[in-house]
Amino acid sequence: MAEGAATGAADHDYDGSLTVRELHFYAQRKLKIAAPLQHPQFYGSDETANQLVLQVPSQTPEVRYRQFLERKFEKIVEKDAEKSEIDWTEFRFLEGRNTLNALWNELELSPLEAAEIESHVLRPVRERQQRIQLFQEISSKLIERAE
């Protein structure tokens, strides 16, 4: 959640104001990627949910690019979740390379800045892939020992 507040990525309606509801929604989106079986719940009232937490950057080129990437990735996760199988490959996420290049050019970001933001957005996917791979390796070794 701290990342979403610091980068402005949690600002779902792009108004520069971060509410409890937006922070919760951001945490849900991140958990859907990192730990799909976790389903955080919010038990507060609407008044609490709409409580302003802080002001965040909302219209900087970096924030706009990050928000675009996260929305794109969110759509992929939702679409693939319906099939109960998510294609976690970076290629799938970055397949619209020409569109992304045009956007960061339009936003006047350098290729290095754009790559850094892309890497940051994809980090949870990479970490999940590493955990799955480690689990598979350990499972294989345990099965070999048992035989």
C-alpha cells in the first residue's frame, strides 16, 4: 500500500486524493497477482471508505504511465482469471510494445524511465514466478528422495 501511495498508483480515479477505499482496492489488485487465493475484505462503513488519507501525485508522466500499465495488466489478469489460468509471461503483458513506446514518447519519458516503471510494475509477477519455480524444484527433490 505504501508503494501505491508513494507512486500515486493507488489513485483509482486519478483525482490526486487517496481514500481508504482506493488503498484497499489497490491492495486487492496487488494480492490478486502475488497471492491469488487471498481475498482481503473491508469491513468499514462507506464514510470510512471514502475518508481521505492523503494527496498523491496524479498527473505526472511517471504516474500516468504506471497507471496505464497497471490497468492494462489488471485487464489481462481478470480476463485470464476467468479461464482459471493466468499467462504470467512478460511478453503477454508487453505485447503492445508499439503502443507503450508511443505512450512514453507522448509523455516525454526517457526509454530508461519507461523501462524502470515497467520493471517495477512487473516485479510482483516475477516474484510469484520465482516462488512457483522454487516450490516445483523443492517438490521434485522431495519426490526423488522418497523414491
